[in-house]
Amino acid sequence: MLDKHADYIAAYGSKKDDYEYTLSEYLRMSGIYWGLTVMDLMGHLPRMNRNEIIDFIKACQHECGGISASIGHDPHLLYTLSAVQILCLYDSLESIDVDKVVAYIVGLQQEDGSFAGDKWGEIDTRFSFCAVATLALLGKMDKIDVDKAVEFVLSCMNFDGGFGCRPGSESHAGQIYCCTGFLSLTGQLHQVNADLLGWWLCERQLSSGGLNGRPEKLPDVCYSWWVLASLKIIGRIDWIDKAKLRRFILACQDDEMGGFADRPGDVVDPFHTLFGIAGLSLLGDDQIKPVNPVLCMPEDVLQRNGVQPDILS
Amino acid sequence: MAESEEEVNVLVQRVVKDITNAFKRNPNIDEIGVIQCPEARCNRSPIVLVENKLGVESWCVKFLLPYVHNKLLLYRQRKYWLDREALGDITCTLLLLNPDFTTAWNVRKELLQCGVLHPEKDLYLSKLALTRFPKSPETWIHRRWVLQQIQSRKQEQGDAAQVDGERSHQLSDHLARTLHQEMKVCSNAAGRYPSNYNAWSHRIWVLQQMAKGNVKVFHDELSSMRLWVSMHVSDHSGFHLRELITELSKTPAANTITTCPSQCQSVATPSTSPHHHSCARSNGQLSRGDNGTDEEERQLSSTTVLQLFHQEMELCSDLIQSYPGHETLWSHRRHVFYLWHHWKREHQHLSSSDNSSSVNGNRQKVESHGGDGGLPKVNGESCADQVESQKERSPTVEPMDVDVLSLHDSKRLKRGVPLLSITLSSEHSFLDEIMDRCSNPEQRRFALAYEKWLDTVIGQRP
Ligand SMILES: [Zn+2]
């Protein structure tokens, strides 16, 4: 089955028509990261066109240091992180101007410690994660005001132990993943109320075995990853029914064409394919490389780069 | 369908123009959509305007989007020239078809900054895009940026004309209108997609940015949302907003300073300005008495807070009983009870020591086992009390609430509002009632989880 998934990803880039391509070009850099990471986890990375991708990333770095989703698009923290993740998979960080990337990120930190996603100033805890994840991969965490950054993320903690996008916002599994990942990378996991948050996260599991991102939402492979990875980070992964979740993820595969969908029976895409495979890896599937729950990258890649995010036991 | 590059070129330019003209012909277009239509019908524009709805025939979207998309990217790389008017038209078409194309919004931000586009126009465009893509994160982000631009321009004008009373009144009118408009856009998007995180967090942003601590606005929100949440009992985001407003309303800062109506100018000024305070005195609907002391205001406002909590718990109980088995409602109950529990502790603390430092206590850190430390023992009831309260859910005041309630007793009675007390034991009797009467397995599961939550997080079963 893994070979079918690899075939699906390998073919994905080539078969797209103009319209489909245009619709999703605004996140192309992340799309490449999803595809390459899942290929690497399955041991199929060499099938992808390394040189073409590195040239593409070079062409996406802007004067300001930030990297955009595609050529001609504007730079943003989201795609800066994806690009750096891809370059780590390929051991070729030197192909971009790393110092400029660092300067770009430093420039986006606000007085209250939060991070804007780009020069237009939108604030979100997702961007705090992007900033520290990129800097951790570059080994430059000391360039920002980490204490302030931590202070802001903690101000987004809610009564249920979860986190939202800004202070006062509703807890959301995707934001929780970003915030626990952020606290892991900054060595502040002791600030999480792991029992309370673990409780909320476990309540995301539904009778189908799948996990949702908030109360009364449908289960979804990508939310299953965010919840599962958060549980792993705070040392509470044994609190859910792992066998049931595994069955749910496997039911989201396309048996014939390869790839994973958000839910059983839906159309597959690379995004859910990565999070399906990464989820299976966290659940202990030994045909897949071990995945790091914080950065969603193969553990061996992080070891090579000397990055070892904290995990609560 | 058009074949050659040249034909596509001509056709697309015509369609972009048709869209622009449709907006000129009818400035009240309030919804956009794609009309399923696989083939072009000769000599007819694929842009259809029916009443206030603008439709694009599906056959043309497939080549219209890539064409305008690539034109804009070429312009961005300085490989193709577009004048300002063409940029406005192209980005408009583009964003109605693909509103998450960040760079297209950024082009409009630049046009706005140099005065080519009017901010109101972008509020309108993003509102339209949200009718078709109610979640689109980039659309909400652009909207916030535009609102901030408007706000800072108005603030500059306000600073320049500080003595001019009429001018400042206009400013506040504008703010009230903006608030109203944003609430409408959010409600619309919330209705189109359940638990719409981006819509609701935008609403929260607007309240935090524009209604800083204004209790009148908060209360209007609570009452206008009441019916909506009752009809959307699975929408966790809607209930989260009620929780947040409850939380914001209970801070002393919110209650003592800003109780003026939303059209009052003070909404825009920092809550610490003196004008703010006098305004609260003259227009205040919630706090009365021109020469009332701070202490008196605080007491009055805590009566309001008390009422707010009771109304919220009552609403929650009603909904849980009418719509069994909804996780959202049980989650709401946890949050409201949690807030109440902490407000009560803070308030007792405040009354006894007059310590205003607890202004910052509204977002205090969560304690997993409810270790109360040196605070008054709120839940130290005897078993006898519990039995009694289980027997009769009568509007009596339990011993533990006397400290809080005695301050306001007279006012509460004057208003004729009988309040049930909210306590751990009243929660347990509510649960007993559910378990006795309800056979819905989900409802029972949520009730048990709530009980466990009360025991572990709030602590000390009475
Ligand atoms: Zn998903």
C-alpha cells in the first residue's frame, strides 16, 4: 500500500490542470513540503526532483529575506518555514541566504512578543510557531526575544488548557498543535497544564476512532494528526484508543489510487496523505520512518541537523 | 469555448469588464455564486445579474481564473504592465473566484495605501467573497487590515479635532455603524458554515479592538446572540463568544468605567481617559447615580454580573434539557461554571481586602486541582446543606453565597429578580436530575464527564 501512496504523490505534480494549479498556487511551497515529507517518511524521497525544487525555492526568496509560496507571490512566514523544512530534508540550507531569513523573522516580532505573518501585520499563534520552528531548524533561536514570545503564547491559553489564535479566542486543535510545538521548541512545556489539556484532547476522539478539532466537529485525518502530535508532545498519547484511531486513518486511504482523504470515502489529497502517514508513524507503524511530533519531519533528518525538541514524559 | 490565446484574451477582458459593469449597474449586489453551465451559449455574457445576485457561468471560470491569476503574477514580477484601474478590476475578479490568493489582497492593500481604492470598497468586496467562501482566512485577514486602516485614519482626524464636539460625535457614529456592520458580516458567515472559527475569531477581534471594555456593547451582543445560539446548539464557537463576553464583563475595569451606549465617543478612546468616565456617569444605563463612589459602582455592577451568570446558567440548563446529547452545551456549562467559580472567589477577595490588583485576574492560569490556597473556603458546605439544596431548587441563598450577595440584596429585591444560587451542590443536583430522567446515552455520557470535571478541576465534592 505504501508504494501506491508514493505513486500517488509522485504523479500529483504532473497531472494537474491549469485551473487546479492556479487555485492552490498560493500555498505551493507548503504543498511541496507535504509531498516531500511524506515521500521521505515512506523512504521514497529520491523519486522527487531535488535540483528543480531547490532552484524553485531560491527563486522564491525575496529581497527582505522572506520566502513566498511560489514565484511572483509575496513572502510570508508560513512558506518561509515550509521552504526551510524542505531544505533540511535535502541538506541544502546553504542554497538560500540564511542570515536574511533570520533578519526577516526577527523583523516580524512585535512589542508584545507575538509574530506577524508578514509585513501587513496579522497576528496569530500559528505565526509564533512558524517563527520559532524556522529559527530552531536554522539554529538561531537566540536572535529573537524568546521570553516575550513565550509570554504572548501563554496569554492565549484558555480555561480548558487549550490555545486559540489570539488572547480570548476559542481553543482549536490546530492552534494547540502550534502552541505546544512552540513551547516545546522554546523549552517551556512545563507551562502547559498537561493533564487538563490532555483531557480536552482525548475528548476529541469519536466513536469512529477518528479525532476532531473542536467539540461537535467531524473527525478528520489532519485533525487526528494535530491532536495526536499534541498528545505526544505533552506525554499523554496513551490516553486515547490508538488501535481505533489507526483503523480510522486506514479507512481514509484510497485503496486503488493511493493517498488519504480527510474522511473515509472523500477525495484524496497530498495534505491529508502526509498527515495520515505521519499519524500512522506516531502510532508506531514500523514500515514508516519515525516522525517528529513537533516539526512533522522524519526524526533522522532532525538528528542530522542537531534539532531535538522537548517532549514531556 | 474559445480556442486560441488571442480569443481567450479578448473573452477574458470582456468578462472582467462585465463584472466591473455589473457592480456599477447594481451597487447593492449582496451575494456571488457560480452557475453550473458546462457550455458557452453564443453571444451571451457568462456574467449573470439577477436581482442582487451576481453569477458567473461555470464554463468560463476554468479559463478566466488562470488567465487573471497569471496576469497579476506577471505584473508582480514587473514583466507586464497594468494600470491602477485594471489592477483594481483584475484583483476583484480574482478574489471573488479565489479569495485565499494572499498576494492579490496585498496588491489591493498597496492601492488602498496610495489612495486609489477606497477602504469601504474593500470591506464590500471581502463581504461578497465571504458569501461564497465563508471560511476564507485571507479574506478575514484583509478585512481586519482594512478596519485597522479606517480606525487609525479616524483616530488621526479625531486627534486633530478634539475640541470639536460635533466632529467627535460623527466619529463615534461611524464606530457604532462599523461595529454593527462587522457583526452582520460575521453572523452571515457563521450561518453559512457551522463553527466557523475564522468568522468567530474575527468577531472577537472586533469586540476587543473597537468595543474595549464597553459593557453596553457586550450586553447587546449577549442578548442579540441568545436566539442564535439557541438555534445552533452544536456551534461551539457561538457559545465560546458568550463565554468570552461573560468573562470580559466580570472584570471590574469593564464595569466601573465604560457603561455608556455604543454611539458614545468614548468607545474609541482608551478606557483610562477622563472623558470616558464622565460619559459613563451621564449616559450610563447600568450604573446610576451621578455622585456614586467607585465602591458603589462596583457593587451595582457586580449585581449585573451576578445576574449575567444566572441568566447564562439558566439558558444552558434549558438548552441541555431541550436538546440532549450536545457536547457543545456541556462544554459551555464547564466554562461558565468555571468563570463563575473564579469570579466569586475574586469578588469575595475584593470585597474583603479592596484589592484592585485582581483586574488582571480575568485570565488567570488554570489550576488542575483547584488548590484554593489561602482564599476563602467557598465550597465548604456540610452534607446537610447539600441534601437540602437537592430537595428544593428554591430561590434561596446558600450560606456560601451570603458574602457576595448580601452587598446587593436590597437592589436585587428591588428589581424583583429571584436568583437561584449556582454552587457545586446545585450542579450535582442538576446532574442527578438529568441522570434520573434522561435515557439518551450521549447525554448520560456528557453528564458523567461533567461530573468528573467538577470533581477534578473545581475540586472538593461537597
Ligand atoms: Zn482535514
